[in-house]
Amino acid sequence: MSEIHVCSVDALPSGEGLRVEAEPAVAVFHVGDAFYAVADMCTHATASMSEGYVDDDATVECPVHAARFCLKSGRALCLPATEALRTFPIVIRDGEVYVDMGADALSEAAE
């Protein structure tokens, strides 16, 4: 398992995102009681998803062209994006947030 330390649970407020330098770069979001990790680069245009608008329904809006993605599945929810974001499992251990880069989970849009 290849885990990358992100921050402490308390360091990332709910409704916020944080870019994690990795290969590939990852955006970590805190929504309510959950944390999510997706590839930081929008699948439609060159934009950092960590700078996007996070909604309470666990979606994030790209800061460039307003494409929306589900943080749970990575699924593209509206145009102009049509490709899903890659997702990564989050591990919470001893009050610290980690991204499991070894899981290599690419989420495809269901249906």
C-alpha cells in the first residue's frame, strides 16, 4: 500500500479542498463527515479541481468551465466534461488523513 500523508483531520475544514503533490497530483476534499480524493486535473480542461467549488452533496465544480463531478465515484455530471475523474481511497488513521495511491482505482461513470 502506497499512502501519502495529506494533513490532520482538523486541518481541512468541511467544504474545502487541498491539492496534494503526487504522481498524479490529487485533490482531497472534506464534505461533512467524509473525505474524498480525486485526480486534481479536470478531465475537460487544464484546471486544478482542488480550487473548485465544493457542494454539500459531495460534488465539485471545475473552476474553469463549471463541469461538475461526483466526489464519491469521480463521475462527470454535466458538460463540458464527459470523462470521469480518477478516484483514490482515503485512509484516516490516528487523526491523520492519507491517500492510498496504490489502490489505483479509476472510477468510470456508471450506467
